[in-house]
Amino acid sequence: MKRDLIDITDLTVEEIDELIAKAEDIIEHPEVYREKCRYKKLATLFYEPSTRTRLSFESAMYELGGQVLGFHEAQSSSATKGESVADTARTVSCFADIIAMRHPKEGAPLVASMKATVPVINAGDGGHHHPTQTLTDLLTIKREKGRLDSLVVGCCGDLKFGRTVHSLIGAMSRYPNVRFVLISPEELRVPESVRTDLLEKNGIDYEETTSLEEAMPQLDILYMTRVQRERFFNEDDYVRLKDSYILTPDKLRTAKWDLAILHPLPRVNEISIAIDDDPRACYFRQVLCGKFIRMALILKLLEVE
């Protein structure tokens, strides 16, 4: 039976570790993988704007020797004529060997996976899940810190609508001795479902705070996020909250020397460009990790040895 990736919990911890190991082997031996997906086609069905995720998937498939087809906005698809996600997925299954889908509606990639006859990867659905970004984050953390356990992880910014945060918490809560510090305005706290179903249900140690400065000294990982204008129904609420946290060199004075600063990008102004040359800034290395982990995932779902 085909495998899909809709939620990061679709993968076991062992499978995640295998994907990370495969990605690191690709980094070390890229020449071995250049023809692994020759004659295979990836369809990128992006109903929502994307730079890193879409180009990362496309770059991954090209580096595996495969080909890419698809669309990068809903307006250039038959969705404008009223075609359903289910029908689009079934149709594209006739043309491609694997599908990566981004959609503004939560659950759309799940619907697609139920109708597609080829593997479907959730490339982000609304404020719900973004499992390949989480795999990217995990590979980055592993390469920066050498481990995925026994870490204090600070998540800062929009924790309510931030699908990358929800997925990261879901993934890292399965590793031992991981503690979370959740830093956000009251209006953008993590949803109750994340707090109860992921953290409290599994006995994961966490704290919530509105102060980045107070949290900074204890953090091994600082995962910054932007306040997402596209998730707000009220423009006034967005304007009021968008500058809640801005990371500057001054705020890093009490940080650990080996802190790893991650961001799923794009950033607006929540990380000062003055941070970019700090060796603790990992977010552009994180982008590159995204290509390698997606190469590993494509190989796994296509069952390419």
C-alpha cells in the first residue's frame, strides 16, 4: 500500500531517525543519489503562495534525477472552475508518481490522499500541519546540536496559527527529556488541543511566558516565527500584534554561546538582519537542510532503494 505524509505523527520516531540518517548520507555522498528517481515525476499542487517549500521540493526531485510538474497558485488550476481537491488529486495521479500539496484549508491534503493513487505529502494546510518543515527543523537541530533529546526548546511568536510550531512540538515531544518554553502574547498562545493532547497528555514539561528576555538564558533552541497576516480576520489585531517580538543582538546577551536560532521563514522583521552573521543563526542553513530531507522523504515514499 502507498504511504502518505499528512501529519508528522504518521512517521514513527525510528522512521524519522532513518530519514535524518538518509539525508545526512545524501549530504555526504550526493553523487550516489543523482539518478535514483530517473523517470519519476513529482506534482507540486500549491494552492497558496510559497517560495522555500515549493522550490525545495522541486530542487529535491531534480537532484534525484526526476521531473516536476504542477501549479503554484489556485488561480492557475481548475480550482477556479470549481474542481474539488479530491478530483484534482485523482486526476494528477494519472500524470505523476508522487504529489506535494499546499492548501489554505486544513485537511485538504488528507482528502487528496484518500483519493490519489500515488503518495501525497502535506506541504502545509492552513494553520494545521507542515510535516516536511518539521523534518527540516529536526535535521537542522540534529546537525547543529548533535542530538534531538535533552533539549530546552523555546518557541516564540505566533503559536496559535503557526503550523510549524504545532508540528515541531508534536515531533520533539516524542524524544526524551525535551522541555518547551512557549513565548507569545496572550492572544497567540498555543491552541488548547496542543497544550492538552500533545503536552499534558504525554507528561511533557513546558511553561508559557510573554517574556522572551526572561526565557532566553535557559534555551538550547530558539524557534522564531512571524505573526502571519494571512491567518487574521481582523487587520487591526494583526497590526497590534505583528511586532510583539523582535530578536536583536541586545536580546542575545544572556543567551547560551551554542544557542541555535531557527526560523521557518519568511521573516518580516521578527529577526533583525544584524543577527544574520551570528554563528548561532541557523535559519539559512535550515533552508538547505529542507532540500536534503525532502530528497530522503521522496525516496522513502517512492520505495526507491
